[in-house]
Amino acid sequence: MPRGVGRIGRELRPELVWTKVANVPPAKANSSRAGVASIFDVARRAGVSTATVSRVLNGNTSVGSDLVARVGQAVKELNYSPNRVARSLRLRHNRVWALVISDIRTGPFFADVVRGVEDVAYEAGYSMFLCNADEDGGKEAGYLQLAAAENVAGVVLTPSGPGTDLTPVLEAGIKVVLADRRLPGRQADTVITDNVLAASDAVGHLLANGYRRIACITGPLTTSTASERLLGYRAALEACAVVPDVALTRSADFREEGGLLAMRELLSARPRPDAVFVANNRMTAGALQAVEEAGLSVPGDLAVVGYDEVPWAPLLRTALSTVSQPAYEIGHESARLLLHRIGGYAGAPRTVVLPTSLNIRASSAPRSTLPGSGPGPGPGRQSRAGARRRAAR
Ligand code: HPA
């Protein structure tokens, strides 16, 4: 079956219950059925977004007169006629949600969020299509336009950053719930965890276990999750009168590659960090690879606390301490709020904050319990592997 958002859009039929992964940039795939112009054709001809076309066609007065003229011209040239009967049918019967996730590969975290949404949707007789925005604002915007053009009943979104524009969906009257990440200034129901608190607990635990040169690898600072985890890291250090060293913080990409590169750099700092707090599971995997490459050991040379529980965290050679988030519940609660809105709830936007927990394991063991720990200078303390390497030099 050909992949593409346009095809998926055409296949969105209100009477069908289906779940679909849409993972193709919308721009490539919005072609119309042969001979019949679609809203995408009009948008392309006029050089505007589908949301603008729909605003013009709905008589929205906020659109500038030059855009109105361009859209009008394109409509005329393409002989475009929005199918009002089909539209009204869709309006009344659309049983589909769009779920726009920032990076589906952040497993199992986002997979669990998706599953939480799906369980509620399925129970309530909705299906959903899944869009992977890939931390890319442009791709995300395309998917939101698609959701508006398809007039889905609701959208659950993990926004890519402050540039995320909900206008196309909100103007189409579509209900939106934000999951996992806040959108500053945007009034929408939101389900999150307290990232500042969770990060400061994790770093506070490292401090309590005797670590002092604690590094932090966070994600893209445009995302609320990354910036709040960095805030929590700093708050914990400050609460212990440890002055945060900017040389010990990195903002990476929430992926393995970013974690690897950031950790390599951090390991070259002198004095070397004695611990690291890493703000998601993919970057933690990359950071652990860098530690391994450098021939260092955890926690002997470097204590580690990751973010997001992964099923294999306790199974690693050195079991990994993690901040565990209720990913399934984030999705489930987001979907419940969405259902409530679709059902007509018109109260003020709500923010639900779900609790996290800190799983303390061997990777952040107290310094005092580590082999070779003694009264000597902290960061110079070495693991047996480190001692072997030095002896071999
Ligand atoms: N991004 C990446 N990974 C994550 C996030 C996020 O917002 N939250 C939990 N893990």
C-alpha cells in the first residue's frame, strides 16, 4: 500500500475504525484524486497553508486581503468545490483522533503514552492515526494541518516547542490535549509530570550519596521537559550550596547520538565529573556507551542516574538508577481529558500533574561504599578498571 499522508487522509472514513501510522512528510503526499482538486491543491497553488485556505473559505476575517485574493484565484483556477455534504457528514460522525508524538523511537516511554491514549480511544469507539513529528516543528505543523483538514474529533500532542502552532486545529474547533510537555502561553488541557521536582530528587540523591561534580545532559531546551529537568538539576545543586559549573551541562537531542557526543565531551573536562544525570533513556544509552568506550566504570568512575524507566535497567551489568514516569497514565489521562472536552466540557483548561518515582540502583551507589573510596580527593577516585589501565601505562 502506498505510504503517504494524502492517501491516509483520503482513507479517513468516519464509519471505519482503524489505527494507522502516518510517518511521511505531508508535503510530499497531499496529491488529490485525479481530476478533482483538493484543499491541498488549492493551498499549493495559492502558496498558503491548508489552514489559511480553510479560514478564507469559512469567511474568517483575520486573513489579509492579499491572501484572500490568492486563495480565491486558486479556487477559481482549480474549480475547487468543498464537498459540503461530505464535510457535514464528517463533522457529525468523525470518530478519529490524531496522536502527534514528538519521537516515537523514545521507547518504551512514548510507546506507553500511545498505548494509554489508544486504550481510552478504543473503549470509547474512537480510532486514531499516529503521527511521528520527529522533534521537527515543520513536520509537526504539517500533521496539525492534516488533522484540521481531516476534521478529526480530537488531537493529543506532545508539542515540539514554543513554536508549535495549534491555530489550524483550534480554529477548526478541534479539541486538543497536550501530553508530557507544556506549551507556554497555550491554553489547553495538559497532562505532565513535575520535571523540576523529579530532576532535583535525582540530583539530590547523587549529592546525598557523596557526589559533587555532577554533570547533566538534558534535551533540546525548546522542549519543556528538557528545560525543566535542567532547572531541577540546578536547583538541587544550589540547595546543597554546590555552584553549578556550566562546563558540566550539555543540551543534546534526546537521542543516543546526542548522549554519546555530550558524554564524550563531559569526560574530557578536568577535573572529570564524578556523576551524571541524563534527561532521557535514549541519551542515557549513548552516555553509557561513551563511558564504556573511555574504559571507565559505573559507578566507580562515574555514577549515573537516567530518566525514564526501561525494562532492562535492573538487568544491566550495573543496574541503572532511573527516574520513572507514569508514561501509560500520561496517555490515558490525556485521552480522558480529550473525551471530556469532546463530550462538551467547556471549563477552564486543566493541568494534571502525575507523580514520578526514583528507582535507586547500583549505578548511583554511595561513594563511601565504592572500592577504593577513601579520604583522598573525590573525583580522582578510580575504579579497579581505571587502576588496571593506569598500571598498564
Ligand atoms: N522527550 C524525550 N524523551 C522523553 C521525554 C521527552 O519529552 N519525556 C520523557 N522522555
